[in-house]
Amino acid sequence: MERIRPSNLSLALQDLTSGVGSIYIWPMLGWLEIKQRYRRSVLGPFWLTLSSGVMVAAMGPLYGRLFNLDLPTYLPFLAVSLILWALIGGLIAESCQVFIAAEGFIKQIKLPYTVHVMRVIWRNMIIFGHNLIVIAVVLLVFPPSWSWHLLLFPLAIFLLAVNAIWMGLLLGLVCARFRDIPPIVTSLLQVAFFLTPVMWRPEMLGRHQWALLWNPLYYFLEIVRAPLLGQGFSPSLWGGVVLITVVGFAVTILLFGRFRARIPYWV
Amino acid sequence: MASIVARNVMVEFPIYGTKSRSMKNAFMRAATGGLLTTGADERVVVRALRDISFRFDVGDRVGIIGHNGSGKSTLLRVLAGAYEPTGGEIDVAGKVASMLSITLGMDFEATGYENIYLRATVMGMRPFEIEPLLGEIREFSELGDYLDMPVRTYSSGMAMRLAFAVSTSVSADIILMDEWLNVGDPSFSAKAQARLTDLLDRAKILVFASNDEGMIRKNCNRILRLDHGEMTSLENI
């Protein structure tokens, strides 16, 4: 009796959709990790808010001075940039561990692998939510000239989260197999922090600004940052993000489809 | 309907040494055709299950017997859907409850009530299905107001009672169990056995691994013998 087996590709897509759709599991697991980390502390997750606040307050005046920029324009830029970088960098760094850290689950029960990725994204988004307070305070003290572009902020965050899905699957998969990738990613992230306009403004590159177009992290940073700082809408950056999303998912689905079943044997 | 069909199921574990896990070696191997990194390519493969075929249907109480390392747990994990066979096919029809690790998903820093939700959600239940069970779990586990306290404050026996109470409150077509579950002091144990037996009686298929043949003969109507990953016999008793 010959039956049609579902293809690797359709199994990968099924994992993706049912994983994202497991809305009873990943929000709970992600939230639990936040609670767990701060269970016996007074401020709880607001420790993160506090440490981000201190960082911005300490680095703002210093780097404003170094770059010769006035505080009312530099501080909002720096606050938004640092906190967004914490989100992006955190997502990338933790993507390496998604499957390795979920070994107990993966070897015991059948759950869509995407659930573990969603859990990491959700946890980072909750942390980002706490850090938003710092951004809100700085922007209220030094309000930029906002326009309707502010409405693009939620959309940009959503796109960032969507991209974190393929990135988590891809990095999680590769790192489960090759254990020397996580340290490589960590050191690349440190370099990327300086190469990406987090502390410095893109305009400072002058006529070399084109070089930034080769930095995918710049696209994500800028589409989220610009609406908050009252800067204009850049079709080329948004177009770039859409392109990265499509290519990212295409590559990931192919690799994930091919190697998905190997994950429990690797972790 | 519930059934489990295995056709020539094969499970091979790659054992990666530090060499084959390294990307450098993978690159060198690709770039030099394996000339430079001889040895790194010698991936050791452990064949945990080979060529297993069977069919379990409603009413089957299958006991898996084998020595340590014979592949019992691996087979259960394949049935649970955690491992996909590296060769052959497995078809499981029906809702599976895996009792392979009854504390999976629990967090000892969280309270007893939170853990009921955690454990039950991991077993596939939805919040609205869990809520009606709370009272019964509270009563059965005899934990009372302790359920408001973090599980880390429990004795190990209390924690096991909670895990057992939640894990046995699911209903499923197929139940997988690695060794007979036994928790608590003698008085609780009797109660727990009654609850477990009741749950197992309601299940359509039970697959239970143990190296205690007496226990298997008492509770099962089919015996599958595993030896070094091979199925040596499948008999009805």
C-alpha cells in the first residue's frame, strides 16, 4: 500500500504555522522565564528598565560631548538606539540557544520546534516592553517633532519580530549542529554594535553612507528608530526589510525542512 | 480510533566528538576533500533501534521488555513523536499522553497552581480545560494551601504527588509510560495506583516499558522484547 508522505517542505511549514499558533504554550513559557528570573527581587523585570535608564543617562552626556552633539537631539537618539540594539542583539544571541536550551522538551514530547523560537521572541519582547518606559521618559523630556510616521513604529516592531522567527529557526538549527557557532555569533555581535549606527548617526559617514546599505541590522534598527524620532519614511529601507524577510524565510524553510527531524538527535 | 503502526523503524544516533561538531573541520573537509582532517569524518553512529515493525490496536496493553540500553526509552520517544525515525515509518493515530517524564514543563520556583497550568499545558490542555480540574487535583494531591506556595518549598514527595496528580488528569487514547509510576508513602501510593489503573483502563492503547517482567505480565496483554535495538519477539499473552 503506497501512501503519499508529506514533503519536508510542508512539514516545515506546518511546524511553523502550528508553532506560531500554539498561543497557549509559548506566551506562558516566555512569561514564566521573566517571572522566574526576578521572582525574589523587589523591582522584578523593572531592574531591566532601571539598568537601561542608567546606561542611557551615563552615556548620553558623554558621547554627546565626544560627538559634539547637543543633548536634546542626541539623548533621544541614543536612548532609542541602545534599547533597540538590546532587543535585536538579544534576539540574535538567544536564537543560538533556542533548541539547545529546550533539550528537555525536544527529547521528551512532540511540540512544534517553532514554539521554542516564539518563546524566546516573546520573552525579549516583554523585556523590550519594560525598556520602552525609558524611551517614553526621554522622548517626553526631549520631544522630537512627531508626525503620522509614529504609526509605523508598531508595524516596524512587528516586522522585526516576524524576522526573528526565521532567524531563530535558522540560527537555532545551525548552532545545535555546530557548537562553535554561538561564540562566533557573540563576537560578531560585538563588532556589529560598533559597525551599526547605534551610538553614531548615519549622516556622520558623509559620502560613505552607502556602506550602511550592506548592513542588514541597520535596516531593522532604522525602520523602528525613525518613526520614534520623528524622521521620515524611507521606502528603500522598508523595501530592504521586506526583501530580507522574504529571502530569510525562503532559505530557512528549505534548511529547516531538510534538517528539522535531526534536531532532537543534535541537541 | 487509535492505532500505532511501525514499519521498519530505524533510529540511529550520530555521536559527535568535538571534532565533527566543529565548523572548522566541516569546512576543511569540504575544502580539502577530507585530505587534511582525516578522522573528523569518522562519525560514530549508534543504532538504537533497527528494523522494528508492529501494529498496535485498540485494547492492546503492550509491555516492552529489555535490558538497559536495549532501546526501550528510545522506542517510547519515537512513539511520543519526539524522535522521528531515521529510517522506516511510524504512524500514530489518536491523542498521545506521554508519561515519560511527569515533571516535564514544571518549574520549581513557581507555585503549585502555576505548575498545574504549566504541566497541563505542556501535555496539550487549554486553560479552560485545566480550570475544572483544579479542585480535583488539589484534593487528590492532598496539598491544600501548599498549592499557593512555590514548589521548591515542597518535599520531594509532595512535588511528585503534584506532578503525578496533574499528569494523570489528562485523558488520552494512547498512554506511554517508562517504568511503572509510583509515588508517595504507602497510604498515598495505594490511592495513586487506583487512579493510575483507572486512567490506564480508560486508554485505548497502553505502551509500557520496564525490565520488571512480573509487572508487565500483570498489566499487559502483549509483550515486545527488545535486545540491542532489535525486536526479538512480540507475543500475545
